[in-house]
Amino acid sequence: MMRRDLFKMASAFSVMSADARAQGGGAFRRVRPGDPGWPSQTQWQRLNDRIGGHLMKVQSPLDACRNGDDPAACDAVFKEFKNPYFIRDNVALTQTTGWAGAWASQPSVYAVAARNAADVAAAVTFAREHKLRLVVRGGGHSYLGASNAPDSLLVWTRPLDAIAIHDAFVPHGCSVAPQPAVSVGAGNIWLKAYATVTKTGRYVQGGGCCTVGVAGLVQGGGFGSFSKRFGLAGASLLEAEIVTADGQVRIANACTHPDLFWALKGGGGGNFGVITRVTLKTHELPTFLGGAFGAIQAHSDDAYRRLIARFVAFYRERLFNPHWGETVRFGRNNVLEISMVFQGLDQATASATWKPFVDWVAASPSDYTMVAPFAAMAAPAHFFWDAAFLRKNLSQVIRSDDRPGAPEDAVYWAANVGEAGWYVHDYESVWLPQALLADEAQARLVEALFKASRQWSLQLHFNKGLAGAPQEALSAARDTPMNPDVIDAFALVIASASGPPAIAGILRHEPDLARARKEAANVAATLAEMRKVAPEAGTYLAESSYFQKDWQRAYWGDNYTRLQGVKKKYDPDGLFFAHHCAGSEEWSADGFTRL
């Protein structure tokens, strides 16, 4: 094409653009309450009639706090924020109340309490036709705020809580050998899924936190306590029922819509459609599951360095295998906290595994004190998520839904209580490649961990890196959108800071922004030290910074281009929007205006 032709074409497009703006065109914008295009009450009523009366005008329990007339009632609401079941059952709330400088939890205008895929399809079609901001909420655990948006219509999958066990499941349209599986409605949490499946002598890979939503975790890739053995939750997906942006109910699996199926195994929750049901492969249940706990105080910085070095070497020697998962924490106070789990070992074997390390610590009483005595405990695996067993034998490790009439099995790990309703100041992570465990690299890793711990405490989550896992788990992870860095990572390092439940504008419950900024700087400095030994490593979407740089590469690596293609195919107009997910570059930060 000649240069003058290019100029003529550019001029023509300029005129067309001007004409579009003059006629009210320009950037596509979703409508808000009060805008001319906002649906009338008659239109909302038609939607309600179509879904059998399950449209709700959202009312937040925080409304009682807004005018300040009843401080006691307001305090009671904030006390309930420490109960994740209270949050789960309230359509207006999310498990995180906000993130300093990023987002604040705000309720939708209306919500559809979906009972089936047809209800979801009606909501999706209504939102598309009326140019509404649509948001999807299952468990409501998104740290990045994907579970809420003001001025929106919410699809609430909470009522979709059916679970079905399959002895011989074959995905729709496939000619493959049948295998054991479980179908789980999108409104379920992992505690219920685990409890149901383990009663049959099987195991399903999911999340570590009991109240995390099943569908959201799968779409984020999904790590659990035993991912070092069983892999990603997303990689266990055999089939999904999903409502796409055109309002169609689709079955996605390896044989039907395989591109969409691939995207759902780690491409980000609520961004390709609304999942209503997932079917996941199940595994043989290990004989025993258990945990190992303890805390060691070093009496000097030099002793702490040596403690870190000994632990890193010990991890590679004894723990770098499919049996072990979860965390150790390195504190600014020179304390090493052990909070790990294991599968497939009995209590005696687990204790013997740790004996060389415990003996090493005990041999230097002038340098170290066991501030929390080391203990390894194991139980038959089918008891691990059994609420009655836990209440009777391990009541200290759980908390219960304390509302009147709450189900007896509504429990959650005491270790997760800090995340209920929390207000995030910063949260950052990076995968650590297994090459750092090599003899010649351990000194660099140890120095990075020590220097990082001078800024803020940090954790190594060993189950959130798949290096050391069986080949089956690694191969399955390669067939997901996840950043391939996860396959070579022995751990995910996380540093975070947070405050109690907080909402701007509510007296005595405002976020402490000065504290948030200070702690965020400390967290950033901590991760900066760790990135020195893993400068190109990616990170895990569900547990990362809201302000993640180069997020496309960090979350998905070279898979991002393919993920974009799936997004454009199934949601060309961007009906579904989530922060830092495929296609979000094309939208304003609030998801209302196409750039």
C-alpha cells in the first residue's frame, strides 16, 4: 500500500470516529444505577419471574453502621467478620474486606441466587442485553477483589451445593476408560467436598483452607496441602458445566470445547463464564494424614543463619518429596516456625524423619530454644476433615461457626481465622526454583532468607511448588494455563501484612492506612530480597500482589497468548471481567469502560 493511501485511510477512520462520538458512540461503557440504560423495575421483575423469584436486592449488614446510631450493633457485625461462614452466607460480603490503595469490598445492586444453570444463563443474558457489570461469587475468597463490584449484578452460586460420587465417570463425548470422580456444585466449599469424598475411601485434590470455594480454586489452578503428591486442583478437572457470555450452557472437557476446558484449569476464575458444576478425578486415599509442628528461637543472628542453613539442607535431604507440604515461617524475631503436613506416613515414621533436625537443635542449647515443642501427629486419613473427630480429639486446631443453629460440621482451621474479614496491606509471592536447593546454591538461598526476614516475616509454602512431585502430577500441570515455573519450583515464598476487618467511612472500623503503607513497604523489601535469587520467576495468581508487575508473564508465562485467544472466542465483548485476567488490559480498572 502506498504511503498516501495510508494517510487517506487514517483520515477516513478519524472522520468515522468523530461521527461516532457525535452520535453518542465512542468507548463502550457499562451502565450504572441512574444511567438512562439502567433496567427499569419492570425489567428487573421480568428477570425475577424468569428465575422463580430468586433475584435479590442486596442489603449489606454494614448498613447498620453507616449512620453511627447503634455502635453496639455495628460492633456485632464486625465481630461476625471473624466467622467465615457468616461471610459465606451473606451475599453482600466477601472474605477479604479490601486492600489498601487497591479495592474495597462493596455490594452489588442485585444478585441472582442461582439454583441451576438455567438461572445463571438468564442472569448472563440479562447482563449482556442491558450492558451491566456482571460479577460472580462462589466462596468469596478472592484477595484481588474478583468476587465483588459496586453497581453490578451478582451471580451468586452459593445454592449450587450438590455433590455426586462417580465410581466410573466418562466425560461427555469422550471415548476413554471410566475412572472414579466426584461432581461438585459451584457453591460448595472444600471442607464439604473433602468430607464427602473421604467417606468413600477416596481423596480429591483441592484447597487447604476449608471455606474456599471449589469452582474458584479450580479456575485459579489450585493448590492444597497435599499438592506435592496429587498436583493442582485444576489439573484434576475432568469436566465443567459452564454458562458462557452468549448465555449458552456448555459442557467443557478434553473432547468437547477442549480449548475452553484448558482455560478453566488455571486461567482465572469468573473470566470465561460462570461455572455451575465441576467434575474432578479422585485418588486413592492415603492410609494416614498428619501434621508436624514446632517453633525454634535462635539466640543470635549468627545462630539464626545457621538454623536456616540447617533447615534448608534438611528439607532437601528428608522433606523434598511427595509426602510433605505446607509451611515454615522465618520471623524477624529469629524464630523458625514449623507448620507442615504429611500424607502416606504413619506417626512413627514422620517423627523419625524429623529426628536428625530436632537432635541438631537440641545439641546446641546455648544457641536455640524450642519455644514450641516439636510434635508429629497422624490419624487415619478419613478423619482429617471429620468435624466430630476433630472436635473430640483436636479441638485446638479448629474453630466453629458459632451462630445459633449452625450445622455441627461447619468448622474451619484455626490457622485460617486471621484471613476471615481481613484487610490486606500487601501480599506478594514468587516461586523458588529447585536449583536453589543444590549444594552450590544453598548458601545464596540461606542468605536471601535471612536478609528477607530482617524486613518482615516470610513463609515457604512447599506444597505450592510442584518440584519433587510424581511425574503424573507434573505432566497434568503442563496441560494447564499455569506458568510453567510452578513445575520447577520447590516452594512458593509468601510475605504478607494485614489488619482487622475494616471499611472506609465506618467510625472505629476505618482501615489504618498509615500502618498499611509502612507494612507494605516492609513486605515489598522482603520480596525484593527473595527475587534476587529468583529474578525471572513467576507467581501464583490467587496469592499475589494486586499491583503485580508484568502480570501476564508472571501468572501464565508463554501460555498467556493462548489464553487470550480463548477469551476472545468465548467472550469477545468482555462481559466477564476480573482484575489482571485475560483481556482485562482492554478495560478500565473498574471493568466499566472499554479502553
